Amino acid sequence: MMSKAVSSNNNVQQGKTLLQNPFEFNDEQILESVYRTHFHCVDKFDVGSLYCVASKVINHSIEITDTMIAKAGQLSDQFREETSFTSQQLSAKLKRIACQMICTARGDHYAHHTTMLILEQLKSYSWDAKALIVQAAFALEYGKFLFLPQIPKYPVERSLAELNGLLLIHQNTQHLIYFSSVVKKVMQVIECITEWKRLTSAGYDIKDVPALSDTLHEIPVVVYWAIFTFVTCTGQLDDFTTDNKGQRHELSKNFENKLDIILRSFKEHLEECSKQIGAIEDYTRRRNIVIHTGKDIVKVLKALIVSGDNRESRQLVHNGLTGEQVRIEEFKKKHVLLFISGLENIEDETQLLRSIFEKLKDNPKEVEGYRKDDFKILWIPIVDEWNDRYKKMLESHLQRTKIGWYVVKDFHFPTGIKLIREVFNYKDRAVIPLISPEGKVENIDTKNIISVWGIDGFPFRTSDHTRLTQQWNWFWAEMTKLNPKIGDLIEEDCYLFIYGGTDSKWMQEITSAVETMKRQIETVLQLDITIEPYPLGKDDPKVVPRFWIAIDSLFASRKQKKGGDQGVQDFATREIKRLLFLKQDPKGWVILSRGSNVKLLGQGEAMYHTVKDFEIWHGKLHQDVSFDVAFKEYYEGIKAKKIGQKCEHSEIADYPTDILARINCPNMDCGRSMEVTSVNYRCCHGHEP
């Protein structure tokens, strides 16, 4: 143990009035003084190893102290620890700092002066490194102080302990109690500093973890008090090696209170940092599940709506019709239309989904490999706060509309709401994304395709919207060639009845019926629906043959067309065939379109009856059913009841020979490929075999 004689005066008399008592400072004064000593983190070393070594020495010393106090002088077994810490350069620095601390005169003023000198020496180190270097310097003296007197195994150990006056320690256990308590407190401060370093080294931005800003402001003050405490405690060690109690300088009772305040405030900020970082990590994990690694619709839904503290997911999802609670596993292997909205101004979206829900049940057949009964609708209403007003509004909405799908009640999971806003671009206006059984977002918002196409948009993928909007491009291309003015009608987004046929009487009847329906809508019902009739060739009869020649050629060329969207190509070819078949019908054909979106290609007689019977079915328009949906429903019924299944046929001349499978001449002496001069399509339905 270094003698106090080494620092006999240590400039004690010189400038006494300049020494200051840190307990008389506030934190801002400490921060101002300390920050002047901090230059830049230039000097680097293994902070972790140093922390491990110094902490072991001090913690073992604390255990020995506690044992000594408890046994009132009986010595415990000697601790022996192996260490890998071998930095000679740092060891020299530690010894110099330990010398400064042990030679510090008694009193808080002198300890402050030494603390500032040490901070000046360590100005090029990071804040945590400053504290850990001083901790290690303290460990040099404190470890020797309590390690040597523990039942020496060899005479030299006893002699060394005796020369240092260490055999008198057990006689001063009363004073050791408070000293040990202060050391325990400052070790808690060091643990907080190392935790702070871990959090700040994780690479998080302050704007994402705002609590880090508070710790950055506090850390200089925390480091100061840790170093100040180590300096003071190191200077006290000699008091335990003398029996001259009259000259002993007691530790200030302010230490524990001050360290408690430091710990309380800093721990609160560290806990808030950990909480904010935990929220970021949880959000990132959930986002990866939704966007990248879902693989399962159940996992995706849990990532969106089940918080970490809600282990019972069954309480979250309710059947909107029965009110029963269901498990999220109910959606396993299902396609989910996720209805995300507030509780106000959602009547249009609710009506859309109700019509889709009914259609999914009414006709659950398979379409393009998708089964309609595999589609579920889950509503996640989002509000600022689930107060009594919103709870009553939700229940009233469920009872009034009799919604037959699932709903997440009382949804107030902040991470899930943030995730929904980011992933699905939800900005307080209703969106209806589609998620596959594998957890893949197949359409970020199906609202557009559902509102335009209804159940015809099934299975509501983004590709379906593309297919539906492009599959009649061929028709409009030919129509605008014949009459460019029709483009104006398309742009007006009105309902167009485009029709044609060889029966002039039927042409007059369908024209008259459409005009009558138009007047009823405008004058009697006063609905916001615009109807425009367009008989093919009404302005120029010569365009009719040109139109059909173009369609014949188009049909022939599609078999040779390669590339492009095959789904669009296949559907377009199918519709061209249907139009060519309907061309042969004596009662004509009718296309109902809303703007450029063709809603129905129908048989002339059934279409005429549907228009004529408008007074029978127009009541549905007052039930928020769209005109084209109501029209199509009635048309299908008329077609099935009055018209029945009608056979269609079409004959196309000059059909390209390389489209069909080649047929060789049955004459064995010939065997050459036969020439195709025409193609005849005729349905044999209803014919006797």
C-alpha cells in the first residue's frame, strides 16, 4: 500500500481556496466542467476485457468484505482468479491513476480536483472507457487491500500484508460497512454505463430511440460521479490499516444519496431506451414476417394483431354475425380479404364487401384454380382510442348491417397499427388488401377491382384487375377505328349498350326499350346513372361488314400470337369466339359496358327482355346495388327461364392452315397434308346422336 507520505503536501496548501466541493454543484455545473475535459475518442482499447477483470476483482473484494463484516474478523478463503488481461501499456496507466487516487488528500474538494485531473488525462477516451479505466485503477488497490490478508499460504504473503498494515483491517469493520455500501453503489453505476454503451453501440438513430438523447446528456455527469467515488474510496483505504481512529476521515454521507439519485434517473432512461429498442426489434421482426418470411397466413395475422403480452389470440377475433370468438387458426389455408378502416364513412366499402360475401356463398364454384369458399373477410377497425362512443358505434354497425364476416374488436396494438399503415399504406381511408394462404400480399388494395367488377373480379389479384381492364382492348380498338366519337362516350364513364343484328324489328325494339329505360332513370327515379344506346352501324351501315371482317381476322391472328399476358390473351380469344357465335343469332347481340369496362356480352333476346322489364328489377338500385350487377342478375334469370340454352355456330372462311392440327390425306398413296379452306363451328347440343 502506498504511503500517504508520497503526497505529503501535494500542493495542498497552494490554492486551497480554488478547490471546490462537487456536492455543492448541480448537474449542469458538473456537465460544463466535465465536458471541457472530453476531447475525442482517439485512444482505443478492449473495454470489455478491462470491465471483466476489474469487476471480478472488486466484486470478489465486496464478497470478502461482507464475509469479514458478518464474521467480525474471521477471514474467508483466498480467491484466486485467472485473467487474460495483459496490456502492459494500460497497466502502466492504471498504476499512475491509482497512484493519483491513493495520494489524494482527504476531503471532497481534493477528490474533485483529482477527478478533474484524471478526466483531463483520459480526454481522448470514450465516456464508458474513462469510467472503466478508473474502475480498474481502483481494483488494483482495493483487490490488494482485501486479497493479501486472507490467511496467507506462504510467509512472504503474510509479510507483504503486514508491511502494508493489512492485518489491522478486521479491527475496523464498523467503518468498512458504509465503505462497502458505497462501493456496491458505484459498481451499479458502472453496470449502467456498460449497458448504456451496449445500447448506443447498437446503431439505432436517436430519432427512432429518443430516450438515447437523455442518456447522452446524462452520461458525462454519471461518469464524473463514478470516477469521483472511486477516487474518494481509494483515498480511504489507508484508514483501514491504522488503529489511530482519531485521525480517520469518514466518507461523506452524501455519497449514497447522490449515487441513488444518479442510478434512479439513469436507470429510468436506460429502461426507456431498452423499451424503445425492443419495440423497434419487435416491429422489424413482425414486418419481416408480413413482407418476407410469412409462409403462413396465420403467422402474418398474428404478427399484425397479436401483441407480445396477449397470449390468448382467441379473444381478438369475433364472428361478425354470431358474435362468437374464434381462433386465428380459423384462417389457416384461407385467402383473406383484410378490411382495414375506421368506423365512419365506410358505408360504400361495407356494401361492396357484403355483396362480395353473398356472392362467395351463393356460387362457391372454382374459378381459375381458386375456390370461393376458401376466401374469408376479416375486418380490422382502427380508431384513435376505443372509448364508449366507438365501442357503441362498432356494435351498432355490426347489428345494423348484419355483417357476415370476422372482426377484430378493441384493436389498440400500436405496433400492429404502425405496421398496417406502412405495409398496406393505410392513411385513415379504407383499404382491402388480399393475403394468400402462404401469407403473401397478392393485392395491396382490392377495393378498386371489387367496386368496378364485383364478383367478376374474383379472385381479386392485381393480375385480375389487369386482365379485366385489358381483355376488351381489341374490341375498343376496332370500334374507335370505325367511329372515333365512341371514345368520348367511354371517357364519360357512362353505361353503354352496344348492339347489333340482322333482324331490323329487334333492333328497333331494343333501341326503344333502352331509350325508355334511360328516361325512367333520369326523370322518374332520378338516379345518378347515365345510359347511352349505340346500335352498330346507326350512322353508317357500311361499318358493319368492316367490323366483322376485322373481328374474323383478329380471331384468326390470335392463334399465331406469342408472348404477352397469356391470361389476357386467352380470355380475349374466348370473348371473340363468343361474339362471333352471337353474330349468327337472328335476335342479335348486346354488350353492356361501363366506360371501357365491359360488364356483359349477352344474347339479344334475353338482353331485350331484361331492358324491357326494368320496372320489375329497378328496386334493387335503391338497395345500393350497382346498375350492372342488378342488370346481370336479372339477365341470367331471364336467360335460364325464357330463352334456355341456345346452340351457337359460326363459320369462318380463309382460316389460316397453320393454326389447326395438320391432317394428312387418308389415301395411303398420297399422305400429303390436306388444305383447310374453311372452319365451321357448330354446337351439337340437343341433337340426337
